[in-house]
Amino acid sequence: MELFRLGIHEIRELLDKKEVSPKDVLDSVFSRIASVEEKVKAFVTVTKDRAYDMLDDALAENTILSGIPLAIKDNMCTKGIRTTCSSRMLENFIPPYEGTATSRLRGYVLAGKTNLDEFAMGSSTENSAFHTTKNPWDLSRIPGGSSGGSAAAVAADECIAALGSDTGGSIRQPAALCGVVGLKPTYGRVSRYGLIAFASSLDQIGPITKNVRDSALLMNIISGHDPLDSTSAPVTVPDFTASLGRHIKGLKIGVPKEYFIEGMDRKVENAVRDAVGKLESLGAIPIEVSLPHTEYAVATYYVLAASEASSNLARYDGVKYGLRVEGKDLIDMYMNTRAAGFGPEVKRRIMLGTYALSSGYYEAYYRKAQQVRTLIKRDFEEAFKTVDVIATPTAPEVAFQAGEKTEDPLKMYLSDIFTISVNLAGVPAISVPCGFASQEGGAASLPIGLQLIGKHFHEQTILQAAYAYEQATDWHKRRPEL
Ligand code: GLN
């Protein structure tokens, strides 16, 4: 049996029945990494030796995750293990502490740290300072981003599941483009302690998995208030697996007209409309809704995210940790360090953000963007007065060719047109596979994602709908040929 193909709950069952040993699972995953990683390049660091060394300790924890190999996006601090954020700035950074989300994954075995766009800024992983990750369905294409390494590792079966982070779509968009399940929790649901900050009012950690059940399972484990993160919400965490398998009869599904736009890929639109039809056949009630401020979301996000990034990234000054490049005096050292340590996209964001926050411009840009953010949030509040869930495409198109958008940042920014509003509003959303677009010339078909958006702290409802959809379809069973 190819154990590496399985998800968390399937492996757990085999381990509990003693049909396989934890060492079999590790052997299977690491031999898979050995055979496909050269093509996919999902990881910055593979932690094979450590995984075997830690296995006994992991098993002693005796949890659901005991002995199960997971991959973690390389912007989450792992104690004693290099955490780079795919940046030269942190190329040799070894965190002295463990972040909360990963420390809650008691018993798991780290397969490795996955590649991302530098500091999570990007939609293709092409902004990694180290290498570009490939889409396992078509190696000439990108896996999405910024959690492209995590999504590709899950899709290529190089791990059993993974964690990513999502500031404007970075879990959901790569999950969609790689044909796996990605969930961005409600802002405040999961502690961000130990997540290297990009835009603090938007960042959330969440699971990237092979199926919806595993997503719920990981949500159970990583969610909950944490005194070490003042933005984590003191709300109770339900058992997210409890709503799986419940019927969705009468569930009202909003379909926002602003999310089916001119210029989007027709194959994506058709697959998503079919998915809504499928949900309807399962008893859900589709209702057209409007999110009228959607067209301002990308602009609003890029003012706010860049502003917050410019402030967060001020800490990389060559003094405290990370890269240091000497200079003739202190200012010179700062400049040399930041010039050498940051890549072009990160520099662009820092400049944009610094400009938007500077006196004389603050009112026109940052303040205005905050006001529009409120309008976007109200759009969702209004829509959720009549519906339980909102269904949209996750991304406007399937995985694009490597290099296709690198020369034009605006084109790249538009990859997140359907995911960004969710972060601005702080609501949860999941992407599940909902079809494949065939390509010309016999090349492999490419995955399409359905996004289901929920009310604040109602992850259980989107998981329930996603699970019902998944169980009624076969998309999640397809695997890329590698
Ligand atoms: N692609 C978006 C950006 O470049 C979102 C990234 C993310 O969610 N981390 O900012």
C-alpha cells in the first residue's frame, strides 16, 4: 500500500489497528520525498534525520497525530530548526522558540519546512529567494502562493497534511491550484504566536489537507485562545468534525454576482456553477447575493497589507537577528543589510507601505483604505443576514505558467481577487477541489477550487458544506502523475 497517499484519519486508523507501524509511515513519506522532491521542490528544508530521531518521543505523546508526518510553511517558528521565510534575510535564522500552532500539534513528526513567496508576499512562490516550487499537476506551472510549498507537498503526497498561512489568499489559492483542501480560519481563531508577521490584521494560520475531514481534525487541534497572541479570540472551540456528515438540506448558499466577472476563465466559472448545482441537488438553496464593494478589495488590501508589512519588517535591521551586512557606520549597515536581505517584491511592498503611512499621505491612503475595509466587512454582514454560506471560485483561473506574471505585479495581485475580501472581513473560508480544466495538446488537466465562505467563527458550517460536497464528488481522489 502506498501509505504516503493517505490522509491523517486514514493513517491513524491503520496505526491504531496496528496494520502498519509508525516507521512504515515515515519510510513511505520520506521515500516519496526522495523520489519526487527534485521535480516539485516543495521544501526549503527536509527534516528526515530529525523525524526518525524524534519518532519515539512523538509516539509517547499518544495523540491523534502521533507519528504522522506533516509539513509546515517556513514562516512558522520551529524551535531549533531553521526558519527562513524564504528570504535571504532569515536564511540562517534558527528560532529559539516554537510557535503556538505547531506546538499544539503534539505528537506530529515534522517532514520539513515548505517553500513560500518571500515573507508570504506573492501568489506563485516565484518570489522565494531560493527556488520556485512546481505545480505537481504540470511542472511547467506554478503551484500558487504564498503557501505554494505546503500545497504542492500535500498534492504530491510528500506529507500527510500541512499548515499554511493566509493573509490575502495564501492558503486557499494554492490549495485550489494544486487540487487540495485549504482552510483560512476566522481572524482570531488560531494563535499567530511564532508566525513571522506580514500584515498582522490579516494573517491567519490554517490547514492544507487531502480531504475535508483532515481539515476539521487539524482545526480542532490548532484553534483556541492563546495568551501569547492578544489577537487570538477567547471563544470556545467546537468539535469541527462533529458537523461532518450532517445533511445540508435547507442550507442557504449565497452566490455573489460580483464573483463571476469578465475576464475570468470560463472553465473555472462553469466548474463553480456546477458545484453550486451539486450543492443544490444535496438540498441546499442557492440565492443570489451582492457584495457591492468587491471591486475595491484588491486596492484596499494592497494599501493595508503593504502598510502593515512596512512596519512589521522594520525589525530586520541587522542588529537583532537575521542577516547583517557591515557598513561604514550604523545607517550604512542598515542600508546594506536591507538592500541585500530583501528581494524585489518585499522592497516594493515596504516602499508602498512607507509611502501610504507617511505624513500628508496617510489620510488619503491608509485611512481611506481602512474606511473601505469597513464597507467590505459590512457587505458580508449584510449578505449573511440572508444566507449561511457564500460560494465563489477560489481563483479566477487555473495554475498559470511559471514566469507568466512575474514582470507585471498588478497581474499577479489579481490572482487574489476572490480571496482577499475574506481576509479584510476576517471571516473564515475553505477551498475544495471542484473540477479540472483540460488543457490543449494532451497536457494534464488542472484543478479548480470552490471557495465556501462562512460567518465569523462558523468554520463548522463551511466544513459541513464542503464535506457534503466532497462526499458527493470524486475530485479529491484524483492524484497528479509524477
Ligand atoms: N498574494 C497575496 C499577497 O501577495 C496574499 C499573500 C498571502 O496571503 N500571504 O499579498
